[in-house]
Amino acid sequence: MVSKSYPNLLELVSGEPPSFGHLNGRIPRVITASGLIPDLSDTDSDTSSSCSDSSGHSRTIIVANHLPIRAHRRSSGWSFVSDDNSLLLQLKSAINPHSDMDFIYIGCLRGDEIPISDQDEVSQTLIENFKCVPVFLPSDLLSRFYLGFCKQHLWPLFHYMLPLSPELGGRFDRSLWQAYVSVNKLFADKILEVISPDDDFVWVHDYHLMVLPTFLRKRFNRVKLGFFLHSPFPSSEIYKTLPVREELIRSLLNSDLIGFHTFDYARHFLSCCSRMLGLSYESRRGYIGLEYYGRTVSIKILPVGIHLGKLKAVLSLLETEKMVAELAEKFKGRIMLLGVDDMDIFKGISLKLLAMEQLLLQHPEWRGKVVLVQIANPARGKGKDVKDVQAESFAMVKRINEAFGQPGYDPVVLIERQLQFYERIAHYVVAECCLVTAVRDGMNLIPYEYVVSRQGNERLDEVLGLSREAPKKSMLVVSEFIGCSPSLSGAIRVNPWNVDAVADAMALALELPESEKQLRHEKHYRYVSTHDVGYWANSFLQDLERTCMDHIRRRCWGIGFGLGFRVVALDPNFRKLSMEHIVSAYKRTTTRAILLDYDGTLMPQASIDKSPSAKTIETLNSLCRDKNNMVFIVSARSKKTLSEWFSPCGNLGIAAEHGYFLRLNGDAEWETCAPVADCTWKQIAEPVMKLYTETTDGSTIEDKETALAWCYEDADPDFGSCQAKEILDHLESVLANEPVTVKSGTNNVEVKPQGVSKGLVAQRLLSIMRQRGLVPDFVLCIGDDRSDEDMFEVITTAMAGSSCTPSTEVFACTVGRKPSKAKYYLDDTAEIVRLMQGLASVSEQMPSNLPGIIQGAILNA
């Protein structure tokens, strides 16, 4: 199915209105030369590239900042080597080997810079041999994008570091943000060269490409798009300091599935959506979903794993065995503690060294017996902070070794270089305990690698002098601020800022009985071996496919300009109410029933003064003066409040407290649509509501004749929502034997008599008309929340009964694009008011000699 879309991606950044065009023919699956598009009308164009997908098998386009390929310039030309440490390459080989899923990679090349003259040739080679599509960035743009916006703004902020001074990340630089957007647009252009939007899945990785979903969604409204964030997502109080906070959030919401390593990261993201955009989430059968303009954006919580097969293969290498033998001999008679970290400010190397110093001070018995080997990988970023961490680490190592060293013994060994993978694995095998004390880290797979390495194999057991039957053991001391911590329940979790606690944890790891070390190891190995990178990738892609299943049946179109663009996705039978359509029906009909909700429909929910304006009163009076109309306000508010507010509207019908009370006009008596309610249950419900009101700042209780409502619209949105769920459960429990129902509404929880709903008003009105021989030829019903769905259902089903005829014009309309029993929608209260003003204007202009029998018939009832 062809998606409605806007072809010009430049419009997103410029903010200009979209231009529309139609491309005849088809776009080739792969465009080999950067920036060149072959003749689109050429049906015989070459499709034999290795990236084409003629087999009909599903294909996933993996998009990340870097390709899993390294480029090197030789005298004979360019050579390319796969980066075996790349997670993106590992997920391809670790995913179900029997799967027919094909992968293509898009990203920047690592290694030597490719000159412009060689880029076309390099692109062709990578496409044909590696199924990789490179994105070539000018060096100045790359620097402003990666070292600038990514490393100076996003990365520190996502790791909870605010730019309180120029030394701490620097002030926000708009030019760096523009570079970030430009690079994301270039990535989108590359995806457009290879994508088959109706068949392919797109999986975008990490914070470097957070606005990419908007570019893709604008071009292909039904693109199957997943995003996984590999870094932490900060709390809303931290994230809200980012000047482009809303642009990034809205861009992420243009994905179908957003993945996070931990529930904390997902919770922070959902909190930002709630506080900044007013979006609420629901959990349905284990899946968390956000409703965003008719689309369901799913949230996935799953930590990534390691490539088990690759690691076991390295364990079997001869080089690994030799290295293990050397390390075992080097540290013979001593216990090795191991740390493996990048040399940056968030990895907590200095805190770990302080803890080691504290351990040796407090436990002199371990001097000369325990060695901390700290592998410090080169930092990925640059700057003064990295140099400060290096200088501090060197000074601390020197101080500790001078204070506690002995001839032939240094308590701390600092290795400041990038070890080869087999060298790192060898250190894991020999280490009795692994220490990961990062102060903030997205995931960190070091503990997983350590656990599998300690499982070892028979050859390594022989090298270490272990019997084949000897149980394996390992110990982990991990920071509670890293993503893998929740999944390692047998680890000793520490607050890395508490140096004494870390030192105590190190002592505990050394002193635990062997049997407990074995049990902890078995527990960790069982988890790590079953939750590898293949499990992670399979699970994400399966959820992405599930989330995108209903794309084909949705009507989609885009709204908004720039990075505020989003797609509206609606059921094919759900459409916007046309003013021309309803006015035309209004003019040609003579027996009309109009049912209007008040709060959220005629009055915005966020309004402080909830009473109707003079303009609203004037509009309602104009509609009521038309003798062919019967107009009702149907509200959850009390009859006293509604009587006061609408006292100037003598011919207006009012239904109060969800329709329990009904009054046909200002001169009529109030009647009830349900049996007289026994309100003794209030003695049970009111103390409960008072309890939650006292503990929830900004909440109030609204006491009505037959109902009680706990309102929290002025409370903190997250806390109010949380308390609403609690009070709902609490009230349902204590009122289980009472003749009432407990319902959750927009910013409130209400208790009301059983059987009372706004649908009763619609039934009552249509029943009176039927009794008087009146069959309405025009029914308009407008509401905004769940309580109004009962009205929609009644007037919709009335079409099949005797209350209406097949020719009756029925307009059930909800406010906003959302799942509803209504057939139509309008965007907001402003559009509702304009509609009612338009209908009132039509009534004023229509001849007064039309048969006006409806109000008289109703009143005589």
C-alpha cells in the first residue's frame, strides 16, 4: 500500500510548508552513487545488487552512528575489516540462524577518512561485499555532530551532568544542534536509497540519531520503525533542562517501538512524555503503550546481552590459553581483582582506587595478597575532563603503590591501552572478582563477559590446574547505577560514591565461602547464557513486527512542520467532522436532538474558570431558540452548579451527575433517570478520599448529591496518576458490596450509583420523542472522555431501532484523535465552539415559519 508522504526532507529543518509531488515508476532498492538517483521511469534498471530483496524475505535495516566495518588505506587501495566487537554485527550472527531475516547496515565508517574521489567506489564495494551503506560526513560537520552536540550536550546530560559551568559540558550551542539535525537528515537520505517502506523494518540505535525517526516518518507515514537507546535516559528534572527537549521527545515518538535497557530508563522517558506532552501510558497484557495521535507507540524494556558463541570461540584460542598461563604465573599466590573501564569521568575509576586504598588500610591482612588490575581503555571523547581523570588516576596509583607496595608486589596495576579481545578474556579467566563501579552507565557488558569467561572450558581448567569436575565460581561487585545491575541478582551491589561501602564489598567478595561464590556464579551464568544478544535482537524484532501489524489498515497523514511533524493514524471509518457536511444536514432537517458534554468539550480541561462565557451562553440560546432543536448539556457536575451556570438559557435541557438528574428546560422540575439512590456508601468512601487528599497536594473532593469525585488536575501529574490508581483499587475494595461503581476519568476518580451513565440521557430523550410520534432526522452528540462513550453507543445503535430511521443524520463526535465509539472527531474545544457557533448562525438565518413542534412535544411529555 502506498503511503501518503512528503518527499522533500529539507522542509523538516527549514520549517517550510511541505511540497507535494508524485513519483512515477519506482525507486531502485539500492542507489550506488552518493547523491545520484537513476531514471525513475526506467523499469529495466539494475536490481541485481546484493542488497536487493527479490526473495520476499523480511529485511531489517540497521542504522547506527558507526558501521561494523573499519576502513584502512593500503598502497594497493582500500581494505575493509569487519569489527567483531560491534554489537550490530553480533546480533546478525547471534539471531536465529534458521531465520530468513536479511540485514543491511547504514552508518559512518571507522578508520581512515575516505576522500571524495574514492567515495563512490568505496560505497559500491561495501554494498556488494558487506551489505553496508556508508554515510560520508565532512570532517567539520562530523566534529560538530559527534564531538560537539553528542559528546558535549547529549552524553553528559543523559549521564546526569548539567552544564552548570563552561567546564561541565559547556553551554547549549545552537550551531551544534543544527549540525546534529543535518547529520540525521543525511542518514535519512541514505535510508531512502535502499528502503522498501512496505516490507522493510528499520532499527535505529542510540542517542546519535534521535531525530532520525521524524525524517523517516515524514517520508513514509507507515514505515516500520524501531529505536533502541543504549545510554541511560535521565529523570524528567534533568532532561527538561535541554533547550531542544520537546523536539527530541516528539521525534522518538515517531517510532513504533522504543527500547530501553531498564525500567528506570523507560520510566523516566514516560514521565517526560507525561509532564511535557500530557501523554499517559497503559499496560496491556504485559506491553506498555503510549497513544500518540492515534498511533500506539510501544515501550520495550530488555537489557542487551553478549554474543555467547563469539566469546566461547575466543576462550578456545591458543593465544588465550598462553595469556592465561602467563597471568596465572605472574599473579601466582595472589588474588586478582579486575576492573575494565573506559578512561572517562563516569566510569568511577578513581572511586574504585580509593576503595582499594581503603581496603588495604582497614584490612592489613590482605596486603601483599590481593592485586587490583585496572584496564583503562582510551576514552571515546576528548577534553579537559578526560585529562583530569587520567592525571588523577596516575597519581592515585602511584600513591597506593608507594604506601602499600613491597619488593615484587604492586597492589595496583594500571594498564592504559586498548587490549585485544583475547587479552581481556584472559584477564577475566584469572580474576577472582570483577569490579564495575561506574557512577552512571547505560548497560555495561563487562560483568556478563566476566561470568562466561569464568565458566571457562576444559583446556583452560588444565592451564589453571583445576580438575574437570571442579565447580566454577565468580564474584561481582557492581554499581547500582549501571544498566546490567538489576539482572545480576547475585552480585554485591554498591553505591560507588560510598567508598567505605565499596571497600567493605571488596572484602566481602574475598571472604565469602567458596560454596556461595559457586552458587552466585551458577545463577549469573544461567541468566547470561540464556539472555544473549540473539535473544535480545529476536525479542525486539518480534515486538516491532507485532506493533506494526495494524499499519496496513490505518489511514495515515502527517501534520506539523519541522521537527514538530507527527503522523495521525486513524481507523478507516473514523474521520474528522466536516463543517460543510454537518451544516448541510442541519439545514435540510427539522427534528434535531443535540447532546453536548461540558468539561473538555465546550470548556477546555485546563481552564481555571470553568463557568461558561457570555459567548457560550449566547450560542446555546441561539440554538435553543430554534424550535426544531432540543439541546441538552450532559455533564458530570452537580445540578446546583449547572442550574447556576446555565440559568440564562431558559430552553436548555440539562442532565447532571452523569444523567442521574434530568431537567427538560429552565421551568421544568428535576427528575431522575434511575431509581432513588441510597447514599449511605458515602460514609465509607469519603474518609478514603480525605486520606488521599491529605497525602496528595493539589487534589480535592467534589461532593455531589449522588456521587463523590476525587479530582487531581492540580496535583503533580505523575504522583496524581499514581495515587489515582491506588484510590481506585482502594475504593473498589471497600465498596465491593455497595450498589455503586468506581470509575476513572480525566484527572478524577468518581463513585456513582450503579447503572447511571450519560447513555441514560440519550435513551430518555429518544424515548420521549418516540412516545410523541417524533422521529429525529438529525442527532448530534459530542463528548471528550470515557463517560461520553455511553452516549455515542446509544445514538449509534438507535439507527437500527425504532428511535431513528435509516435516513437520520447521526453525528457522534469525540474531541481529539483517539480510539472511540464515535464515528467523527474534532481536534479540540476551539473547533467544537466554532462548530456550535456555525450551527447557531444557521438557525438565526433560517426562516421562522418552519414547523416548530419538537420543543412543544417534548414539554408536553
